Amino acid sequence: MELCAEPVIQSRNSIEDVWGPRTPYKDEWPTRVDQTCDEEPEKWVQSACVLCSNGCGLDIGVKNGKVVGVRGRATDRVNKGRLGPKGLHGWKAINHKDRLTHPMIRKNGQLEPASWDEAMDLIVAKSKELQEHLTNHSIAFYTTGQLFLEEYYALALVGKAGLHTLHMDGNTRLCTATAAASMRESFGSDGQPSSYTDIDHTDCLFMVGHNMAATQTVLWSRVLDRLEGPQPPRLIVVDPRLSETARRATVHLAPRIGTNLALLNGIQHLMLQNGWIDEDFISKHTVGLSDLRATVENYDPATVQELTGVPIAQLEEAARILGTTKSLLSTALQGVYQSNQATASACQINNINLLRGLIGKAGSGVLQMNGQPTAQNNREAGCDGEFPGFRNHQNPRHMADLARLWNIDPIRVPHWNEPTHVQNLFNFIENGSVRMIWISGTNPLVSLPNLPRVRGLLTQPELFVVCQDIYLTETAAVADVVLPAAQWGEKTGCFTNVDRTVHISHKAVDPPGECKSDLDIFLDYGRRMGFKDKDGDDLLPWKSPEEVFEAWKKVSRGRPCDYSGLSYERLTGGSGVQWPCNEENPNGTERLFSNGVFYTDTDYCESFGHDLETGAPYTEEEYKALNPAGRAILKACHYTAPMEGPDEEFPLRLSTGRNVHHFHTRTKTGRTVLQKACPEPEVRISEKDAERFGVKDGEMVIVRSRRGAVEMILRVGRIKEGQAFMPFHFGYWDSTDGRARAANELTTERWDPISKQPTFKAGAVKIEKILVDKDKVRIREQQTAATEKAALKDAVGTTSTDDLTNRERQLEQWLGETYETTVQLLDIYEHLMPRLIHDLEVEGGLRVAHRIAEEMRARLEPQVAKLGENRQRGRHRAHILREALFPPEDARRSPYEVLETLQGLAVYLAHIQSSLTALQPTAQAMWDGEFFDAVMFAQRCLHRMQAWVTQQIKVRSPQTLLVPIRTAGG
């Protein structure tokens, strides 16, 4: 494989000297400008780095219309001129010969060049065909953490306001979904509380599952400079490996993979036991302490040691430091987010700072880190699990506000549920209800868990796959249409880093060939699809990214991520600016919650929260009962063991993660000199485990799980016994020997119940020694099989007519069953229950209930007439349930039998409730206001009847159940 040449101008060799020379300090980080160029540039163009989540400001060097180098921006608040190895070398991939330059369409099984009109016309024709036969909900989008804010917002409009569907997620689901979820749970909304400058002032850093030395090298340089300077902070690191970060720790806690929650509960147990809390702050600015105290009471040091393997002395020392430090900056990343009970664990990190009252102050707060450079924008704009401007889909006022901003009918804002996460998207592909997926800027055939299943689904003949990217990735290779995108440096737009710093990246050069920006592609699709607002005007009327940015400012105004005080002019020439930036904060906002007020007001919050154990969302009524009212929420949760643990056959716990020299699936870094620094994946195990399996450092081994197997180099040491680690970057686009080497051949499809983030750091594996003989059969990758299967497809006829038309909608069946339950309910009230219960109060209530049920039936009847009902399944379930719940005899019944009859009615009403529960989001997804209103009316009627029967049960139960009755022989 061809790699870029060594640079001519280089401030340092960042491949060997990853973090650069030390500049020790406290309070003000000194400036140091890093630079790498192949030639002396003619001009410099302002931008920022997109190869980790740090968001370092940089300038792009240009000569003769070509990018020839980069240098750090000395004026930028994020990096003060520094760049890491990926920032200094990753840009070279922009000039690589592998770049896609023309659209391609699969014809006769092969991807062949096509014009933009041909490619877009085909995508639009497929979209409209699916709309006609399978509804808009058969079309899905899966995007990235690499686009610009303006592009995400345009895509959000395409999906949520154009197609009115929730089927939109991003690969930010794989890296930052838990960060967003935990901040919603604890603080009421997404949005990092802290600032990078807190590193300059803090007395203690608490890094949980965050190997900053590898994932954010420039930020780690900042930490190293503090550690080498006067009054260095204490550093507590939670990591199963002895990482470069852990090597510098004051206390290194190495728990078993998947036990973070038990460890964090144990720390809080000690903090509460020793009084290391700020009771005044807690009483004024938090809710939930009593539940938290009751939960963590069970996690004494001995119990935590048994669960996690962390020695009691280490746990106590960490808790003492955290409990007594004057300032505390806590951070988390994939070691938390991609592990067991991710959201619950991340919330405990928030709790620790809240218990100490150390948030919103210089040197104190929380950074729930991102994994990608523009993940924050994906979440803000609403292209994955969120709604634009961090709006709450359960809040009708928030959704009405979006409808006003977009000028569409409120019923057409898709808010019947949270947006569909990628695991469910693939479930819908598997069951045939999603028949088109548009993948932009990401590579799921390397990055998603359980790759054997993903390959099978993305190569289904009936599935129409659009892939929008800059290289022919493993995913693009199996697509039906490939769209060549412009990348960073070839377009203008804004993006926001972990600590809310907004940067502008100006176009430096033209993209190669016929490449178009992602923004132009989405706008073109919107125009060709004819997306209009309710006045008949174009839904996406913009011509430039600046116009989109101005539209976004209106959407963000008044929300936590307020951009209304920013502009392209304001962002050009100096440093990035932190949101919220508005009239009240014209220069941006250093840190959030400095006034002790959080985003938890019921009318303002982004979410009403969830049960951390089950993942069930709380209702608005439940949230109001908690009454946070601007106070942070201390969330509690018990530890449960991972679903798949080690056993005799698979004795090692697997964890996957990043290498310092690569980013994601190496589509960029693998085409630069960074590849030389890390050419192959390696699996790391302990010395004792290597001895157990009879393998040695440096030899090739097979790593096998219940899902697949890979073959890679073994490294021994710097990890605890019983655990294994491998990087996730490696796929097959540059494979030369056909070895299976993608970590996700092994990983499980489990995900967190709240954030829906996959638990890559879970599952069990074993190591097998490769027997060297002439008959050796190596573990082969399956990507070739996937491309061969894709070659059997022809995009023009991918989705067969039979697949689209030989179907039966299930709504009519469900609606018919629901309607029949109301008909049966009327008969139960009128004829059955009066024969079973001879009670004047019940008889009076039955008359009222009968009237309410008739109103409900009458409101549903026109919808049944309009939509139809399917009666072809024989007897309705309503009949079967009635016979099971109510006895046929009409004799006078005992008080106990009366109570049983009332219980039967309660169960029958609950059956109707679940039927209506399914119809409510369905009516919204049909954008049928009359149907939706009828269902909501029926639910209100049902609630009144349920309240009545519940009261009847409560009144009768004590006397009936406690006072002995005469037996049959008495």
C-alpha cells in the first residue's frame, strides 16, 4: 500500500514523540506551535482538526490549490498551537489516490461510474417507490461523527421534517450516546458542564475508562504539563490496563471489565460514610440523596473487592482523595460508555462531583468525553438519538416549537418515540420493514458489533444501500449506490468539540473530481424529493453553509446549546468560542451551572429521565413528582453482572479500544505514515494467561468468541489476569493475506438499556495457539464473501416488486381487535357483570362505565370504517380473554368472588390499554390527526374506567381478605 512521504518541514517527530516536549505550568498553559508541511505553503486557511474529539484549532497550508501542511493555531483556546500525531499527519490522506471521485451505481453486480443525475435519480426513484408501498418508515439513515453542524442540520430536516420518520441514527451511538444520556439523567440536558481550562486549575483529576494519552493526545499534553509543573494535581485512573495514562496515576484502580458501577458505588459508599460530602450544596441544588444513600449502602469495600478485584486499600485511598480534594475534574470515555451498565456508571461519576458540590467552579466539573470531533453537533442537530436543540420529544411544547420553526404541521414532527437506534434499524432490516439505508461518513462493516450478522444484513438482495463517503470502504464496497463526498478542507462549516468550543473550518481547496459536500448532497436530495413546508415553500431552501448556520441559530436560540450570538464572522480570525453564546453570554460560556441551576425544570429539560436498571422512560407526571426544578438529580442503580461472562470454554473478558496512531476504521490514518507506526492489530493478555494458553509474546494467535474468530499478534503484560484487549481500527480494505482481524468479529450485540450504546467491552474469548504445519487452516476474513454476495445484486432491481407488494399491513388486524374489545366491554358492563355482582354501588358505577365505554367505541368507529379491520383470524382475542377472565354462571357470588370479578375487569381494561398504547404512536407515525385524537380520547376514557375499578378493589379488599368467612362445611 502506498503511504505518504515524510514531511519536509516538521516541528517534531510526533510519531515517536507523541505528546511533545513539556512546558510545565499552573493556571495558564503556555503556547507551543506544532507544524508539519511537505512544502512551504502559499497561504494558510483557518480550520480545526477532525481526527479526535479534542477539536484542536489549526491552519491548513495550501500551495497550487493543494493541501501541503498544517500548523496549530496559537490563538486557539483548545490547544494553544499544539497538534498530536493524527493532527500533524492525518491530513495527508486528503491527497491520496484512493479518493472516490465519481458516483457509482451497481450494475450487473459491479459498481460502475455514473453521473450525479443518474445516481440521485435512482435514489429518489427508490425512495418514492418505498414511500408508496411501504411508507416513509421503510427508509433509514445512518450517519457519522465527522460531518459539519450545517450538514447534520440539513440531514435532520431531510429525515424528521421531510420524511417525518424516526429512523435516523449515527455512529455517535457507538461512542458518545452514553455521554449524552448521562448528562440528560443528571443535569436535565446534554451539554458538557466543564471546560478544558479546568485542567489548568484543578487539584485532582479522576479519569474513568478514559485513556487520554491515546484518545486525546493534545489534552494529555496539557495534563502532563500540569503534572510536571508546580502544585501538580493528583490523578486517579480507572482502567483494567496499565495504560500510558495509568502509568502516571497517583492511584490506579484496575477493576474487572464490566464492574465499573460496583466500583463507583463503593466510592460513594465511603464518601457518604465518612461525611466527605457538601451537605449545603446537596440540600439546595440536588434531589435523590436518600435513594442513592440506600443503594450504595450495600457496597462496602469488602463487597466491592469481591465484585471488582480492586484491593480495599486502593479503593479507600481513591475515595479519600476524591472526598477531600478542594477541586475535582472528572472525565469518562469508552471504558465507561462501551461497558456494562454504561449510563448508570456515567451517572455515578456525575454524582461524585455533585456530592462534593464541585461543579461549575474553576478546576471542578465533569467532562463526559466524546469519541469523535463532531459528535456534539450530531446530537445538537438531532441526527441520532436526540431532537434539534436538545428538545424533549415527550414535551408537546418543544415539538410544537419545532413545527413552528420548520413550518410544518405538529403531527408531522416525528415524536412518538425516541429516534430509532442502530440496533433496531438492523432488526427492522432483518424483518423486512426497512428496505433502504443511507449510510454517510461511516463504516459499519468494521465498526458495528457482531460483524457476521451485519454483513449478512447489508448484503440482502432486497435492501437498497446508499453509501456516501470519501473512500471505497468495506461498507461502500457492498453498496448499491456510492456517492463521493468532499471532506474536511474541501468545504466550509462549523463543528463543536467536547468542551462546547465551536470552530469554523473554511474551505481551503477544491475537492477532487466530481465530489460534492455532504451538505450539497442532502440539499439536492431534498429538492429532488420535493420536500415542502405547509405553505408550499422548499423545506431546505438554502444555497450555502452560512445560510444553514443562520437557520440553525434560530433553532438553538433559548436552548442549552444556544448559538444565537455566533456568526461566521465572529468565528473567523481568532479562537473557537464555547456555547451557549448569546446576548447574555456574548463571549461564550466557560463552564455551565456556575449559579447552581441545572437544566432540569420540567418545561425546559431534554428528558424526563429513565429507570437506570430497566431503561424504562419516566413520564412527565413521574418527573414532576420528583420535582427537580432546576436541581441536579442524584441517580442510583444496583450493579448487575454482564450478560456474557467468562467460563471454562471462554475464560477471558474482552475489551476493545483505540490505538494512539489511528482513528476509527483507518480510512484516513491508514493511508498516511501513521500506518507505519501501527501496521497490525495486536491482542494483549497477562503473563499468567499467556502461560495458561501456552503462547508467547510476538507470536500469531487465534482469538475466538461465540460469534467468530480473528488471527493477530499476541502481546503479553500490562493487563490484569483474566482479561484481553485489542484495538478496533482494523478491517479489510488494505488486507493482503486474508486474515480475519476486525475486533467486531468477536463482540456481542448487547447494548445499554438507556443510551442504547453497544457494550463492546464485554463478552468472553479464548486464545488458541496456531499449530504450524503444512495443513494449517487460517482464520479467514469474510469481507470477500460479502462483496461476492453484493455482486449478485443489481441496484436497478434490488427491491423486487414481489417484496414490496406481496405484503399485508398489520394495523387493520390490531385496530379490529382493539375495536372488538370495546364492543365486548359494553356487553360485559351491560349483561355480564350485573349477573355476577349484586351490589348497588357497583351497579351505579357500571352504568357510568357503560356510557364512557360507548363514547370510546363511538369515537373509534369512524376510524375503523376509514382504515378497515381484518377479521380473518377467526375468533377475536377479546372473546378468548373474556371467557378466561369472567365465569359464565350468574349465581350470587361471595365477596371474594366479587373481588376476583373486579380483578378480571381490571385485567381486561389493561388489555385494552396496551392495545391503545400501540395505536397512539402508530397514529402519529401515520400523521393522521383525526386517528390520533380518537386514540387519545379513548385513552382518557379508559383511564377513567381504570380509576373506578381500582377504587372498587381498594374499598373491598381489606374486609374481604382479612375477615374470615364461613367455609362450605361450616
